[in-house]
Amino acid sequence: MGVPEEPLTLQLARQHTDGDGAGVDGGLHVDHRDSCGEHAAHVEDSGPLHGRPDSWTDLLAAEYAGKIQYSTPGQAGDGTALFVLLEHLLGKQGALDYFTALQANDVGPSASTGKLGPKVSKGELSVANSDVQMALQSISADKSAYEIFSPTASVGTRATVAVPYVMGLAAGAPHKDNADKLMGYLLSQKVQETISTSSSRPRTRSS
């Protein structure tokens, strides 16, 4: 499998930052600050392991027709992360070809990743994309009946990509001091610790 000479993540970083590292969004200089680390993942029905998909190729099997759904790349952050991950694994054209093949099993477009997990938990879907923190929180708070996994590639390895959450403060914002205080609070140790401690032990595929 080829890896793009210039991954999409690097292209996006170059397009949305200026020389000194401050983000540029629609012509406005924006102070971007990472607020939470995150990683792309999938969730699957937590029933018996027999017959459950394990690899990217498995997800294309006819038995999963109408049982897979993913959030739309370009609309949902996790959907975009899914495309970035596949681009790293397969190359840009390979990722596009994979999504084309996956359409046969896909329920249809979804602008919201958060709406997919409950469908898996209820058994309406076999697999959906997600992110680690969202899935863990749902397992802990909502007792969602699914497990977290990352499909294997052709070489048998599992991979993911970082999905950072960022906050933006536009230059010339009318309440900059208050915004700085809020951002400082959200980045404080007290708040950041709740991100890692609010979820239970991950329920993940053992192999």
C-alpha cells in the first residue's frame, strides 16, 4: 500500500496556518489552541465475536449491506479523520476507491458521528466510525452495548490518526480578556484531568 508523499493532514496544516503558527481562517487571523487530544476509532456490536468484522476488507463483505454507516468526510470531523486515515494507509486514490466500494454496504450519509453510536448499541448497525473519547463516554454514561476497535490493514496491523480538538480566538475579538480566561480554564489541569477520568475502563477488542 502506498503512502502519499504529502499526507492530507500536512496539506491542511499548511493551508490553515501562517508563518508564525497562528491559524488563518477565511482571512481572519485566529489563535488556535489544542484543548483535547483525540483519536479516530470504530465501534461495533458487542455480541459474539464470531462473524464480526476485523479488517478494512471485512467491512466490504456483502453480509454487512445496510449495516455500516460513517459520518460524512468534510461535514463531520470524525468522518474527515476516517478519510485521512485511509489516505495514509492506501494513498489518496486508494482511499477514494475504498469509499466507493463501501457505498454498497453504507446506510447513507450522516453529518453527525454522535448519532451513529446509539444505532450500533441498539443493533441497527454492525459498525460505525467514532472517536475514542466519545465512545468511552457513551459506554460509561449510557451503558452503550458496543466495543471500540480499529480495523486491520492488509499487513495485519491496526492504525489510527489524531483528531485534535482546538479552540479559536479571532484577532480583534470584542471580549478577548474573557475569552482568554475561558480558554485558560478549559486548558487548566483541573479540567483536563476530567477528560481522562470521566470514562470507564475501555471495552475494546482484545486482539
